[in-house]
Amino acid sequence: MSAVLQTTLPDLKLLSQGKVRDIYATSDPSSLLFVASDRISAYDVILNNGIPTKGRLLTTLSLFWFKKLADIIPNHLITTSISKMPPDVQKYASQLEGRTMLVKKAEIIPMEAIVRGYITGSAWAEYKKTQTVHGIPMPPGLVESQKFPEPIFTPSTKAIQGAHDENISPEQAAQLIGQDLYTKISSTAIQLYKTAAQYAESRGVILADTKFEFGLVPSSSSSSDNQKDLILIDEVLTPDSSRYWPLKGYEPGKSQPSFDKQYLRDWLVGSGFKKGLESGPEGGEGKGWTIDEDVVQGTRARYQEAVDLLTK
């Protein structure tokens, strides 16, 4: 089984190629085609080889969560049924099946909305140095993987491909997008997280943290061009954008086993990866990083388990 690293849709215009998704224009000017490849990134770097079927797994889980969370906020999904997509898309059905969404065009908000229910990852690294998380003072004595009394909203910048997302404070985020929009996004993101975390726990899974992305579309309730509605965009609550831990065996004070790409991150760091060595162990030669086959299979198995636990 080989990974789909590139999509080839010559009759469609490729608008952008992200870390995972290829975005195409179609004959419908109000929509976009999102195609989830099997590429995988870690620390904002795309690895040379991908994870077979990952794009389909991400799409399956995103669709599940879009439906479950639709009462909280609308999302950009139009359809995943290729037969209902424009004719210029339908001709590529065999390539697209299971890994594509037709979505509404939206004005992307240039901020990643991260909600943390547990202290781990970059939040734990910052806390050990300064007793803060994204500049927010935290109580003393927290241990790794400990649950916060209440989930916290910790925004970051949305970097272009090849650059690193940067953690920012709530004050910086409000300056970036405006206080009113920031307040609405932060409260909505926390509501989404709480709803998803409660459901995940009922399936034996801890949602430690996650990243949401939002956009603006013309208001459905106003005839004014200036009125816009906030919607949920991109993927949602996938192992690419979230940390999932097994509930069984959870123990604060140490790192946790996971159903996400932390396994891949740990392998990368153990192999010598650090900022400045994005080109691979040789450094600066543009060779990139190639994932060992056992790590490819291990990562795929963790993604598959997350999908199975949450959706079946």
C-alpha cells in the first residue's frame, strides 16, 4: 500500500498545497475542493514519505465531528458525495474517493484557535521555564499531563508553509484579529472542545488538546455585504490537529501514550531533529527526513485506532 503524496487533477486549478491538503478551484465559483493527501508533517516540516490512507482517515473523522458539532457552529462542508460535485470534479472520482470535501469559500481568520484541557507539549515546556502557558500565569506545582481545572484558550499564529506557527498571548491575538472576533472565537472554541472531550471520554479517549480554524462567510440572515457569519473550517479534531490519549492507564506526572502523531514526533527528536535541522540529519542538503517503515506503520495504526474508537 503506497501513500498518496501528490494529487493530479489537470483540469482543475490548484490554488494551494498545504502540509496535508491540496485545494482546488472548480467550476462552482462559490466553492473549493479540499483533498486530503497522505502527507504528514511534524514541527511544521513535511516528511519525505507519508502515511498510507491517512487522508481518508482524516476525512472520515472530520466528517464525524462536523456532524456532531453542527449545533454549536456551522461549518464549511457542502458535500463529500462526488456525484453531487461539479462535473469537472467527478471525472477524478477514483483518485478522490474518501479523501475529498467540497466546501464553501471563506475568508480565513489568520489565527489558530488552540484549546488545552491538559498541560503537555509546548505548553508544558513553557510552564517548566516560566510557570506560564502562552504568557498566561499558571498555578505552581502542575505536573506533566495534568488536567487543567477548566480548558484554556491558547492562540497561535497561522504560518505559511515552511514557516513555524508561533504561540501568542490572548492580548496579541486580540490585536491581530480584533477583540470582538477574538472573544467570539475563544468562547466558541472552548465550547467545541468541552463537547468533544466529553464525548471522547465516553469512548475511552482523552482529548488533551486540539486546534480549530475559523473563517467568515457572507451572513445567511442579512442582505448586507458587510455582515458575515463565523464558521468552522479546514479539518476538525483529527489526530493531525489534536492530542488523543487512552483513558485507561492515564496517569499525570509523565508523558502519555497517544493516538496521534506524538509517536512520530518522538521518533524525529530521537533521530536528531531540531529546529535548524529541517533538511535532515546531514543538514542543509535539502534531503529532508524520511520516516522509518516501522514508524510509518506505527503512526498509521494509532490514527486508525483513534478513528475506530471515536466513530464506531
